[in-house]
Amino acid sequence: MVTSTGWSRRSTPPGEEAEVDFAEAFAVVAGKSMKCYLFTLRMSYSGKAVHRVFASQGQEAFMEGHVEAFRVLGGVPTRHIRYDNLKPAVRQVLFGRGRVESQRWVAFRSHYGFHAFYCLPGKDGAHEKGGVEHEGGRFRRNHLVPPPQVASLTDLNDRLAVIDADEDARHVHGAPASIGFTFAAEAPLLHRLPADDFELGTTLTPLVRRNARIVVRQCYYSVPARFIDRKVRVSLRANEIVVFDGRQVVARHPRLSRRYDYRDDLDHYLEILLVKPGALAGSTALAQARAEGSFTSVHDAFWAAARAAHGEAAGTRALIEVLLLHRQLPHPAMVAGIGATVNAGSCSPELVAIEARKAADAGPAPQATTCEPADAIAEDGQDLTEPVDDAPGARVISLHSRRLPSGTEHKPPPMSVYDQLLHHRPKGTTA
């Protein structure tokens, strides 16, 4: 039985079938209007649906949407999932329901253990997955109009996850029970998820150009300047790209959707700017850092004070030394430390480090942001992390990250050990 909202629950056994489709949507991301794509997976029996937004409808987004939906549902449909002729899955449409699937898509389906049901091309298959097509349009009209304003697509997807959970109380047209109530009976029938995750990212190995950028799908992304003229490993994912040197993550960027667009991280160029400080003022990396809010008015105030005190080049180098401290201390603590230094009438990077450390210690800062070990020992044996007697609650701040040995450690060997080297023994004799 088919209704205006798709396949009814009486025609589909619980837990066996789902439908998938993409729909276009718009969002204001970081102040810019962006065309994005709404992925929807809908269970045919209960009407339970999972929605996620991606920068593209490529294969990475297609598979990541499935993985997220399976995670929310707690399992995989036991029979099949219905699709039209989506390019991420189908390389060639044959006669009837025959399709030539991409090898990566076949590996993905095999990993999660479900079959693909492809609808007939054209009008003959227009109503074979009407439930998900109706669901995508309904969800977009109710929750994505007007376009939501978010900082990133990750924030938008977090919002959609909450909406999906709230919609469990909704009733599908003509259903006596809510979606959540019906899905509670369907969930135990789903196939269990595999123990291992499927690697969703597409692996690429681009060469880092002389401007410290790599080219990925006709878009440009910065990496640390030390990798210039080297190849790096890139994991291209649905909404981000991750750059690796071996197993270490060296860069992470939101995925760009427009060709020839670029994304620069100011931190990637700091070592170069120390040598050429005059290039900082007009750099695109600085402009993007200002637009994102990571380079604040407090940084500008310190820069102006440093240039007034030391000149253009030396003042800019002082700012770059402060920016390098962001690698070791959290951003809010650094902003507080820079503000305290400027208010004190100073432009010393060393004082910024001290004030930022104080701010980090005062707040709930992560353990990894500390600059010296927690058990640092002074030369006289005093624990630097203990409060000073004449200033209760105060802590001694050390800019050195090495541990100083106590007086009882590393004693030199007695001189008698070396005396035996002074005794000459005739050749051929034994001691």
C-alpha cells in the first residue's frame, strides 16, 4: 500500500527497509551564505529519519551520512536500502534495475552488510521511494527555512541531531502511534553494527607548493611551511580535510566547495614571517584570522604598542613570538595575557607568557597546555608548584620546561676510578 507520504508500515516489515536521498539546502556559515546538501535516511516502517548536512553530495558525504544514521539508529536494515541513481554509488545505469556500482561503494555495503535496491529510471520509479523525498522537503521547510546561521557545519549538524531526537514525538500522517514509539519496536530487529569502523576519507598525497599550500579537488589549503616541496597524506572527508605527516595530524581545514577557493591558517606561516615580518600586514592568512575572530582587537593593540616601541620589523617579530605561544596555551588565556600586558604598558612577549600562564592556571585549562612539568624542582629543592609562604595561594611561574636536578642527583664518580688509568703496565703482563 502506497500513500502520499510513501510506503506505509503495513507494506514493509519492521527493521527491513530504509530509503536515502539528498536535498539542496542553504545555511549561513561563519557569516557567509552557503549552498549545502541535506542527507536523509528514513526507516520505511516507523518513519524514523536521520538528517545531516554536508558541503557536497560526493561519495565521502554519502557514506558518512549512512554511518551517522546507523549510529543513531543503533543498527542496519536487514533487507535493503532504496536509492535512485546517485552518482556516489552508481557508475553506470543499465537496463531495468541493473547498475554498475563503484568499487568503494561495494566495499562499504559489504562492510555493513546491507543490499542496495535501485529504483527504476524516469517516471516508472518516481514513487518507489516517495517517503524519503517527502521527508527531505518537509524537514527543510520546517527547520532550514529561513537559512540557519551557524559557525560551522558541525554546529549545524549538532542542531539537527537535537531536532531529530525531538521529532520522535511526531506522528506520521495516519499513524496511531508516534515515530519514537514505533521505532522502539523496530530497533531490536536491526542488524548489529560491525565492530570496526569503515575508513570514510579518500586518501590523497599532494605535493606542498612553495606557498605552503596543497591542491585538493581544485581547492587550496595551507599546511605548515616546513613541508614545502614534500608530499603529505590527506584524508578527504565529507566536511573537512585532515593532513598527516606519518601518523601525526599537522593541519585540519573545513572542506571547501567552490573551485579555486583557498583556506589559510596563520599559524602555518609564523616561521617564515619571523624572517620576513613585513609580509604579515598584507597576508591572506592574517585577513582570514581576523574574519574568524582568532586574531582579536587585543592582538592589534599589542602589535601597535610593539611597533611604536621597537619599530616596524622588531615590533612585528614580537607579535609573531606571541602568536607562537598560542601553540602551547589556550586561546582565551592568551587573549587575557596579552590584554594584561598591554594594560601594564608593556609589549614584552615574556610578560605575555607569564600573564597567559596565570590565566590558564586560574581557569579550567587542559593539562596539555602547561609550559613546565607539574613536578618541577628548583635548585634548592623547593617544589615550584607549591604556594609561596609569604603569598598564600600564589605560584612561582617558570618559563623553562626542563626539570632542574636536586643536589643529591647525578653525583660524579669518585676520582679513584680514574687513578687506575695513570698506572702503566708493561706489555704482556696481567693485573
